[in-house]
Amino acid sequence: MKKILYIPIVILSAGILLKLPCQAQKPYRVGVVLSGGGAKGYAHVGALKVLEEAGIRVDYIGGASMGAIIGGLYAAGWSAHELDSIVHTLDLTLLLQDKIPRDISPFFYKLFGEKYALSLTVEDTKINLPTALSDGQMAYNMLSRLTSRVATIDDFSQLPIPFFCTGTDVASGESILFEKGNLALSMRASGSFPGLLAPVEINNRLIADGGIVNNFPAKEMRAKGVDIVIGINVEADLLEKPELNSFQNIISQISSFQMTENSAMQYLYCDLLICPDIYGYNITSFDAVDTLESRGERAARQIWAALLEVAERQQAAPPLQHNPVPAQSQTWKIGSVEVLENQVFNRAKVLRNFSAKLPGEIEQEAFYKGIVNLYGTGNCRFVDYQFKKGGDNGCILSIQPRLKRGYDRSLRVGVHFDNVYKSSLLLNATILNLGFRNSITLFDVILGDQFRYGLYYYIDRGTKPSFGLNSRLHLNDVAFDLPSEITLPDSLELERLVYDLVDFSNELYVNLLNGSDFAVGFSGELKYYKFNTKQVSGQTGGAIIFDDNGLYLTATAFYKHDSRDKRYFATNGNLATLLARGIYQFPFSTKQESAGKLGYNVDLSYQTFFPLSKRLTASLAANAGISLGEKMAPYRYFLGGNNLNVINNFKPLIGMDFAQKAGTDLASASIILQYRILKNHYLKLNGNAAYLKQSIGEANVDVFSAGIGYGLDTSLGPIEVSYGVSTIGSALYFNLGYWF
């Protein structure tokens, strides 16, 4: 039977009850029950707004899943209109991705780690599949923020509005009723929809979505002794046969059988039942917040007269006093910290993630940033924390980083295609604590038209000097248009040269100073560099043909900075690099005139991003480089293309082929306008100017260019197509996936 058939019966019964003589000897208590339903639960907010408008005082509230989340926030002191603002502000889709804000990602990861489309941990040679799409850390942090003013209340009956919610023990299938404990964690557990949010461990029990067994706990509300139970149900009806035409619909139907049957029995414990029309929407319809809220309002207004009668009975009865809503504070006063240590995190390593010294006072924003820092290490599946009542010195903070299965071993994959590298498949092994504690190892193998590999090893010592090792092999073909044709034997004429590029580098470095967005230090590098062509050699027809092959030792002082909000399609932040190199070429490795001599290279690049409006972002960029002493081949400036996989001094410039021009010194500037057309869709316009000194076969080169492009931000990385025109020529570019 469709649940809509129950509505007139329940409402009629309620109307009769409401007309009974009022007994004013005790307060008239109203309990509200909210069902689960994912994004459909936005309708709860609309219905609660109507209850408030009618003058109803909610004396007890309970729910399951999304109903537990909305109900828990209401119990914590947020009004329905405040909840309306909250759900319009939050991007729940982003929260469910557990995406770490880039501004607090480790700088090592910004340099070498943002290129993987898929990551799986490995334990005992077995690949671990995730328990859900999301660990739910960001969702928990959000709930913790919103309930922070009642965080030390561990008895839910003492909240501004008494509250309970349901959960499901995954091991036993038992329905759990949460009435005490950590409010935010209980709400998070109740909302752990299978496959979407991972289950939560509470009191050694693994808890999943409360709606699995008890999605509409009206009986439990009736047991609280309230005088009237108002139920708001956003469950979907079972689908008819013609609608069972997809895998998603069939799975949804199977999972709804028990839920629908149990809820039908729970209707009998309701005096008033509000069932918004949520047809056509599902648990992930987060973009339909306005429509779902309005449908909740509309359904509640259908029983407006009955709601007014409830409000009148409350007003006629003695008043009921609720616990006051505590004042909102932006600062935590923490008297002591309990850390449940494990093989990765000891007390010192946990506390160093927070900018303030703990125990002590810390701003809430800084506290949650520290929690994200902990989660962002990649070792944790969940960072469990809670606040307990303490003495005059402040509350007690308990933190337990729960490690991932196979946290220290993972396999990652990336894919890419562009005009230069063609098709590429990236295979990565990531290993933590190899050789030294707090170390991370990334080993990349890139298969495709051009074989490459990269080994990146870093020992993170926090605020102390940290050390690293990079080893990289880079193979590519670089083509040049000659300024004039050259004549080869047998009267063959050549207009274009294709060079084989081999760059094999091994670097040791120390970060003297480092943070989440910068590093300052020194490095030493041993590089084998080969750049020659098999087409011709020496000097022919007046064109200079390079034939570089040698071993180089380089000492570098560096400053690197990256505070962009996103690596691709950034809207604010800065990107800067300053490198000062001293270069020596070993005489035994080459016959070049530069052998045994010293060369110097100073390279500066800077780019800033700033929003002009909600959708429009501007970016200004500048590059400058100079070579002194001997002009060393590996650090010659190559200009052209849209390639972002930059090695040495290769610099992109739209409207030119990849590395089309080369010289010893460079000055360039760019302005880029980026407009977000739709979510994750971008239009780009840019203008560029560059100057190259001592270009191949020419004295100096001035280049001006302009381009237009369209980009799409996806889980595989950016997908972009762009076209550029320059004073040298024009070029069309296409790339798919993260650059590596």
C-alpha cells in the first residue's frame, strides 16, 4: 500500500484527538520525527519552517540518516530559517569527496603528488577496495563545527531540544538508539548511507546508516512520553514495474523493501504525518535544495489547521522550559589533550599539526585546520575527536587517528594525452616510512609513446630541516623549424630538425625552511643531458646545429611557493619559483667548449590569481631568466606550446609549437582571463609577450601571441582544447588528464 493512503487516516485521527478537552495540569509536549532520505531530507527544513510559523514548540526531536542530521542541528539550537541558510551555503557534494583544501596540503604533495586519478591501498600483497566513496571526514568536521556550542554535552536529553537518532550495527544488523555520547559523531554515523559514506566505529561497534533497519523511529518518539508525535517522512514509494529499468533503480528497490514495510508500521505511532512529494528526486539530488524545501513547506501547509490546534494546546498548557542555547564561541579553551597513539601517530606528531600550542586556547578555525592536516597525511581513514567537560582550565580534547588498512602502501594510476607526449599511462607505488620514519616515497613509471620514470623520496621533519632525493628520466622529441633551408648531400633540402632529448637527473636537496605552501633550501644535482639530431651534424648551410651530450653537476639555491586554491583552473593564490644555479660540465663527458668551465643561471617565475567576480578570474604571470659565464645546454630556454610538465627551463607559450624557439635569456609576461561558464566548465582568453636572446640560428626573437581555450575539470584531470596565434605562427592544442 502506498504511504499516501495512510495520510488522511492519521490526520483524521489526530483531528479528533485535538478536539478533546484540554488538560492544563502539565505541559503539552510535541515530538517530531524525521525520516532518512539523503538530499530529499532538505524537505524537512521546509516543513520545520511551517511548524515554527504555526507557533509550534518542538519539545523532542529524533530521526534517522538525513533526518538525524537535520534533527541534531535543530536540537543544537539552530532554527529552521537558520538551517535554510546552512543547507544553501554548504556544498555537500564537495564534502562527500573528502577533498583536502589545497592550502593545507603538504608542499611535497603539491610538487609531486597531484597527478593521480585513482588510488588504492595494499595490505599483505592484497589491494584494499574502499568501504565507501567517502571516508566522511569532511562531513564529520562540518557537523562538529555546527554543533560546537553543545560539543561537551554528552547526554542528548540536555540539549536545547532533547534528541535521539538511530544507527545500524553492521556486524549484527541491530538497530542502535543514540541518546548519549558525541552528538556530531552520532549524527555522522546515522547518516552513513551504504556505499556513499563509510561506517563509523563507536564503542567498538561499526555503525552504518540508521535508516537501514529503522528509518522512521516514531515508536521510539512515542516512548518518550510526548503528547503528540508529528512525523515528516521523505521516503520514496516503491517503484512500479515499468520503472525498474536500470541497475540503480533495481538496487534501490531491493534496499527499500524492509525500510518501506517497517516505516508503514511506524506511521501508526504518529498523530500527524507530513509526506512531501519527492517524486523524481533521490538521495544525491543536492542541487535541488530549493525545490525540495518548497515541497516540504507545501506538504506541511496541507495540515495547517491541525498544526494551529497543536500550537493552541501548547499555549493553553503550562510552559515547558528547554535548556538555553549556549553562546557561540570562536575559540576553544582546552585544559588537557588525550591522544590515542598508534604505530604512526604519537602525541607529538598529532599535536604538531595544530598552529597553537595544546593544551591551551585555539581558534576553532585553526583547530579544524589541524584535523584536516592530520587526515591529509593520507595515513588515516578517519580522525576521531571529541570534547568532554573539564574543569576551570577548559574542556578535555580526545583525539584518535584511525589508520587506513594498508595505510603505508598504495598503488595509484593516472592517464594523460597531449600533442607532445601523446598517450601516457602513469603507474605509481607510494610507500610510507621506508628507511626512515615520517618519510614518503613516490615511484612513477610512465608508459606510452615516450618512456619516463620518476622517484621522489622525502623525509619530513616538520619545522626542522627536511631532506629529499629526486631521480628522473625524461625522454622526448623536440622539433625546430629552420630559419632557412639547408642543403644535404644528394641535393636533399631540410626545413625542420627533430632532436632526441634525454634528461637523466639525480638530485639531493634540503629544505631549510618549509611550510604547506613554500620551501627554501639548497640542492645538488648530477645530470646526464643529451640533445642532438641524427639528421645532420656540425654546421651546414649556415644553420647552427646543436649536438649536446654531457654530464653536468649543478648546485642550486631555491625558493618555491604555491598557494593556489587549485592546481588547475585556480581562482586565487600565487605560484612562484626562484632558482639560482651554478653549473659545471665534466670534461671527460663531452667535446663541447663549455667542458670544464662554470656557468650560472638565475630563473624567476611568478603568477598570481585573483577573482574579478564570482565567475571571472584574472591571472598575471611573468618569467625572467639569465645565463652567465658558459651557456650550459640543459638550462637553455625553450619556448612554446601549452605543456605544463616543465623540466629545466622549458616554458609554455600559446601560439607556438612545443619548444619551437630556444635561447640563453628570457623575459615574458602573460595576462589570462578565466570565466566559469557552468560548474567545472571554463573559458580562457590570454595574451602573451616574450623576448628570447641568442635564439638558434637567429640573433634575438620577440614573440606576441593570443589564445582562446575551453576547459573541463574532471576526476581524471583537466580536459582542454585551445588555439593560439602568434607572430611566429599558430597552433591547436588538446590535452586530457593530469600533467605528469
